[in-house]
Amino acid sequence: MPHFRQAYRALLVAAVCVAGMAAVVLLFPPLRILGESRAQCLRDKVQMAWFRGFLLILGVQVERRGRWNPNAPLWVANHISWLDIVVIGAQAPLTFISKQDVAGWPVFGFLASRTGTLFLRRGDREDTQRLGERMTWLLRQKRTLLLFPEGTSSSGETVLRFHPRLFQPAKRAGVAVQPVALAYRGEAAKIAPFVGDASFLPHLLQMLRVPRTVAELSFGAAIESDHLNRDELAHAARQTVVGCLGKGEARRQVA
């Protein structure tokens, strides 16, 4: 049965991926005649529908707690897996901030590149500055961004340190930060983490064998950036995520 489930879901994933690539290649370019605002709105709807279809195929049930603040356009979340992007991206129109490695992933990298994902080259100061300026501009335009400030994924057993420099665009744009906490339950808690030298396709095939995945998504109170420096902002956001996950202070910050 698990092998049949895996094969059946793999076929559905392939179909959804082909549909996604067709949409960004054939549908998105002509939308420009509608004007940037309307075109972006339609692209967002297509992207969210794609994410929701992907979750349906994977058998992912999202249990949402709390509500996001519409006046906090920078979402910051703990990072466990590539699946985080699908789970959170299915909730609202978002622009993603991702590491450069994702651009090279099969299908996902292509779709990310064509849907406005901003890529970060770690260790490249000039590129980080360029990205920060672009993020600041988008935040001022009221675009909602999703950022994983740990800079890498973890097993989900703890929340790593949030890098303060990634919060600088919120300070420059004068906007609030929306903490987002994500956890996987049941069998998926052990399989979902995408860490170390894991490769995308083998990991996806593993996920396709899991009958049902429960993803708990919690939205904490938004944090105003006006009276906090970027270090304080990063610390406050991390503490909020830790609190939403119920880990408490027993889980020490990992450098």
C-alpha cells in the first residue's frame, strides 16, 4: 500500500508541476497587459492554488492558530523543511526570501525563479546589501515577505538563532514583523525535517509515502520595529516563535 500511495502521488505531483510550469511560462507573461497590480493579484491566486493543490496531494492537514496582522508585512518563521514554503505559502500572497541553492532545485527552482522569489547568497556582503534594498522597497509597497531568519533548516526540536541583519529592511521600511511558528506532528515530525546533506527528490519521495501529515501553524503577536534595534527585533521575534511552539525557556538559543 505505501508503494502504491507513493507512485500515485508521484504522478499527481508530476501533473501539478507541469501545470505550474505551464502557468508561469504561458499565462504569467500575457497578464502584464492588465497592469502590474492586477497581474500580481492573479499571479498570487495561481501560486496559492498551486500550493494548496500540492498540500492536498501530500495529505497535509494544516492546523492554524491565531491570525496574522495585516499591518505586519515581514513574516519570519522557524525553518524545518522545504515543505514550510508550501504550508505557509498556501495561507496568503507572499514573496519568498530563499537561499540561492533553491534556484538549482528541479522544478521548484524554476517555479521559484519565475514567481518572484528573492535569492540570498550567503557570505556575499554585496548581494546581502542588494537583497536588503529590494526587501525594503517591497515592504514599503505593502508587499508581504516570508523570511526564515535562522538561515538554515533544523530538526524542529529547537529554534536556532535569528540573524539580526535580516531584520534591517523592516527597520528601514518602518514596518512591523509577524512571527510565524511551524511544527510537524506524528510520523511527519521525523520525516519532514530537511537537514544536512539531504537531497530534494529523495526527500520528496519519502514524504509521498506518509499517509497524513499534520502541520501546526501559529501566528504570534506582531512586533513593532520603531523602538527596537535589529538585534532586539530578532530576539523578540525568536522568543515569540519559541513561545508559540511551547518550547519555553528550557530550549536555549543555539548559536
